Amino acid sequence: MQTLNKIVTIGRTFKCAATKARTQPEEVPKRAGTQMSRIISVIPVLLACALGWSLALAEDEAAPQAAPLAAPEPPAGAAAADVMPATEAPSAPDVKLQDSPPARYTVKRGDTLWGISSRFLKNPWKWPEVWGMNKDEIKNPHLIYPGDVIILDLSGATPRLRLEGVPDGGLSRWYGYELQVSKLEPRMRTSALAGAIPTIPARDIDAFLSRSLVVEPDSMALAPKIVAGLENRVVLSAGDTAYAVGLQQSKGNHWNVYRPGRVFQDPDTKEMLGREAVYVGDVEVESFGQVSALRIVRASQEINSGYRLSVAVAPPSLPYVPRAPSKKIRGKVIAGSSDALSEFGPLSMVVVNRGARDGLEPGQVLGVFRNLGKVAPGLVGGESLPLPLQEYGVVMVYRVFNKVSFALVMNATQPVNVRDIVANP
């Protein structure tokens, strides 16, 4: 507005000078003409400045509408860490789709996350990435229910799985604020009592999700132990009374019973990796003393004198976010659920010679590889060359100790053998 007023003032000055020149032409001195020329020469500059100020003013007025939209606030009751920022959404550049994946799939009772992902992906353990989940912030293990419809979204550069009818494709469930979203868009789920589907069937792996431990070879010798049974019984079972030494009352009344198991050794370095402590039952202390009285609450195997005791721990739970290790891992399968087996199929338990000290964590997935030998020297010159390792299966780590880990064979095109190689898939 000030600029326009200046232009109007200059225009009036110019008009007065022109009028004076017409009415008194004989009295116009030379300097009046010079002044007029200066005024005329300044007008284009002022007009250009006015135009620039006007454009700047227009941009300032339009700026609030052109400002970038702020990130949406999380639903009420959701912590800031519960929501994954869009810029941190993990990418899945190496996701391999099945040759003919379905466009949509309706979840049925008895399905598993691994099985559903296998319908869409050749590497089903990458399902957290295809869902766009942040494994470090996810709060809920598995919140997909029978009756949900899963769709395959190929509109972006990375394939994505989505829940049909859910505003954010289902991420709100993974991050723990789905209830708020459901309140905004209520819907009926006829099979709500069926429960969420698991990562893999618990009934198929219960036998391997034991409370067995791998401890330092000499630590079992220092643990409390059962020294006798009532009436000098040698073999004890549930309901029997037993006596033990070394128990501390401050650690509580509930203890697990273990028997000494196998000693694990690294096949390459010959390092002692630990001794297996095989879980055999639970006891409850009835009275503490130099010799404490116990009641055997549960016995999965027979319990004998000399078996060791440890403070009761909860059964291990199966991890639910499969992922590749964050560090480079290369090890070997060194054993199975027992030394009587040397080949293992899907949903079998195997022991690998890598653990927490190597960076392994529960839920991490390792590829299983086999050395196929070497090319004969006569075919490639004067020396033999090793053939490339063949990846033929995947195992998922579910229990991690310091130097070894327990894993489940998720899928394999060949039997898994002791001494086969495990490494980043």
C-alpha cells in the first residue's frame, strides 16, 4: 500500500509539471526539462520495484497454504515411540514375491503369519518388512485375526501387505493403538473370540520350547542338588518327596530340576561351548534347612538323586518378529534335540555354535548352506576349486545363550545335517 501511495504522488508531480509546461511554455527553463526527464526515467524503476514488492507480498500471503503438512498426531493414549515415522519405514529391496501371488487372501482359523507370508513371498521371514513394520518399536506379537482380508499392494516401489478396511493398512495394530482407530471406524468381526494367529503353530514346537539351558561346564557342580528321596527311593516322580542341599530361602520356594546333558564343542576351534542342563521337572520347597524338604510338583522325566536345582524361570516364548542378523554371522549346526539324530527336517530343533557373544538374538533368521565339494583339478587346470555354497533352508533362532543358540528349521529342501553351515540369508 505504501508503494502505491508513492507511485500516486510521483504521478501527481508529473501531471503538475506537464500542466505548467503547457500553460507557461515561454517560462519553462532548461532545468525544468531536466527535472522532467529525471522523473520520467525513474518511473520504470519504481514500477519494477512495486511489481517485485507486490509479488513478494503475494508469496507471503500464500505461504501458510503452501507450507508442508505436519506429521499426524498419534491417537490418544499412544506413546510417541509407538508410532513409526514415515521416513523410518523399512524398505525391502530384496523381497522375492511368489511367481503368482494372490491379490488378496482371507485369514482362516489355523493360519500362521509364516504360512500366510509364504503365499505371497518366497522368503516369508521378511514379512515384517513387507508390512512396513519397525522391529525395534513393535509392541504386539501378532494381531491378525480369522476373517481379516490381506491385500498385496504393488502400487509403490516396494511390495506391501495391507489389511483391507483398516485406514493405515494394519500398522496401528502392530504399534498398539488399533483400539483408537477402531473407535473412529467401528466394524464387526464375527470371529473375535478365535484369537490372533501366531507366528508358527505352538502345538508343533512345544516339545522344543523347553526350559533346558546351556551353562558353563563347571557351573552345574556348584548348583543345589537333590540328595535323597523319601524312604530311600532312587527314582522320583510327581507327588513324591525329595531332599536337597544348597537351597537359599531368599530365592523363593519354586525351583526347576535339571539333569546333566551333553557337552557342546566347537567343531573347528575345539572350544568348549557349554554343558546342556536338561529340564526334567518342578519342585516346591516345603521346609528350608541344611537339608531342605521338597515336593515334586511336575516331572517330565524321572528324577534321580544328584540332579541339580535352579530358581524357577518362565518357559521361553517364541519370538514373533523374524529378521536377518544385524551382524555378519557364520557358524555351523553342531547338534539336534538329541545325539541320536544327525538329520533334521522342518520344525526340528538344532543347536548352532553361535550365541549372544556373536551378536545373535531371538527371532533372527539364518540361512542353511551346504558345501558341495570341489571341481576336479583336471577340469579347471592344475588345482581344484570349491563349488559355491548351496543355500537350501532357513532356521529361526528362538533361544540364545552365550556361546550357542537353539533354532527351529523353518523350511528346507533337503535334510539339515550336523556340520552344515549357517549364515546370514
